[in-house]
Amino acid sequence: MRTGRRERAEFGDYVSADSHVTEPAEVYSERIAREFRERAPVLRHLPGQGATIVIDPGGPGEAQVAFGRIAAAGRVLGEDDDGWSWEELHPGGYDPAARIAEQDRDGIAAEVIYPSVGMMLCNHPELDYKKACFDAYNAWIAEWCAYAPERLVGLGQTAVRTPEEAVADVERIAGLGLRGVMLAGVPGVEDYDSPVYDPLWDAVTDLGLPVSFHILTAGGAKWWRGPNMNGFLGVIHANQDIVGMFVLGGVFERHPDLRLVCVEADAGWAPHYMFRMDTLYERHHTWVSTAGLSRRPSDYFRENVYLTFQDDQIAFKTIDMLAVDRLMWANDHPHSDATWPRSQEILDLNTSSLDDAQRSRIVRDNCAELYGITVDA
């Protein structure tokens, strides 16, 4: 059976639900609104980080995206290494033609494309600046993905300054041919479980755009205690909070067709999380404020929430406790956590206990169906 899987993989039938671009500075400098041009992200080469995009240089939200370290799929950097220069980065991060070649090397039929700089921009304190950067990015990523639209599946971004503007943004995103919308973890008005966002959820549902929340996009300068390595463990907490808010806040109750993608936060935690939601809701919903739910919290989780992960062995081993139709594998290329260029080898190891139907669902069919990707099985 494993030989059969290898033969299928050589034809490139995997679909990655979470991959990234390495945005050149001109994505923003050449497209950003005039009033923000002097604050547009710039490329610098910084000691210990290599090629680095500096967001809002000299401004109130200055931040760094160290591509020389984080866009290093398949490579290992030592603590004292300076990081890769721009010229040394994987060209598929910014060149769509090179990206297709990198997909072929990894046996990938298509990738859902997320930003990298855009992730950090979600945490910028100024909504107007975020809006200008996201508008520039949306125009660029639509052009980038148009090179091979069935293999490069782009998502747009909105700053969600107001619910009304977010609706207009998602309409423009759909008009650009993008197939989903990535939201910052913290909106500009109230929070996402507020009924003021009901028109937004109606709009994305009508447009067929799944909404995505990626790790590291919910603000907070430091979300962990102790050594920096502990921060790697803590990145999923914000996504768990968002999922719990949508479930217990009644968003899915009011919008049963809404699809939410929880991105790069793994999935092995989900069985216990659903158990805890159900148990605590049953015991305490009569006196702790929640939205009125007509079903168990886990029912909404299983129906409305998609989870992406790369090599989460716990998820593969607890598959019977998860909703197989809502799990989506990702290679995370070209980030440092990527399985590229060894995705086939790693998947063969991790999926050895799955039957063919389960495996196909996770590595291809769920993502293809959600985003309308045509893949020859």
C-alpha cells in the first residue's frame, strides 16, 4: 500500500492548506497609499537575522520579519549564523514560476498561500496603516497567484477597521479572484462574537470565502513566560481563544454555514478541548454567560472549524476523536517549520495507520473542496 501512495504522490496530488510567500518590500512600497509611502515596509540585512523586512520603520509599530531565519525550509541555522541573505532565500517565496518548481519537487499539486509580513502586520497598533498595507498586498497576491491559479490559491487580508468596511473588503477580495480571507485576531470594533459582525459572516458565506485565523496574528508583544523556547508552545493559545469565542459566543449558531480555518495551530489538542467545552458548558451554562446554543459546543467545532497542521503525530494517532472531514495537512513552505522538501517521506511515516479514504481527505480532498481547487486524484 505504501508503494501505491508513493506512486500517487509522484503525480503531485497533495494540497497544502497553509503555505506562505516571502513578500518583497516593493509589494508595499509600490502599492501602498501615498500618505503611508514613507512608512512602507523596507528590506534590510540585519546581523544575526539576514534578510529582514522592517515594518513601519521608525514608526509606532516598527517590527521585524527575519526572512533570513524564518524562510529557511529544509535548512538548519546555528545560533551564531547571520541568517540567509535575500539572494539565498528560496526563490519560490517571491517568484511564482520558481514556486511551481518547488511544488513539483515536494509532490504538491496546489498550495493555499498566506502572507508572512502580513502576519506581523496583523499586530500593528494603527488600523489605518494595516488597511493601507493589506490593500497593497491584496493587489499583489492576486497578480502573483494569477500565474497559476489552480496551483497558487491566494487569500486576501482585511484590517477590519469596522464591520461595514470589512464587508466591502471581502467583496473586493472576492472580485480579485482570491478564495478566502485572513483576519487579524483582534478587530477594530468590539469582538468577533458581537452581532455587529453578523453582516460580515453573511457576506463571506454568500461569497464562499472561508475565514482564516493564523497563529501569531492576535497581538501581544510576549505571550509566554520563561525562556523563548516556551513561546513556541504558546502560539496556539490565541487561536484556541478565537475558536472558543466563535463557538460559545453563538457565531456558528447564528451562521451555520460559516467556515473558520484555524491555521498552523496543530490539531492534537482538539479532542480534549472539545471534551472540556462540552463538560464545562453542561455544568455551568445556567449561571456563566454564554450565547444560547441549541447543540453541544463540540458539534459546532466539528462542523464549522477546520484545523491545519504539518506533522502533528498526535492528530494522526487520535484520528477517530477528530472530524476527519475538517483536518487539512500543510507543508508551511518556505517557513522553517516546513516539511518541504520531504513532505512525501514525512507523510508516509505519519499516515501509516490511516486508511486510504482518511489519508486522501487530510492531504488533499478537504482543502480542495473548501477552496474549490481542481486536483486530479
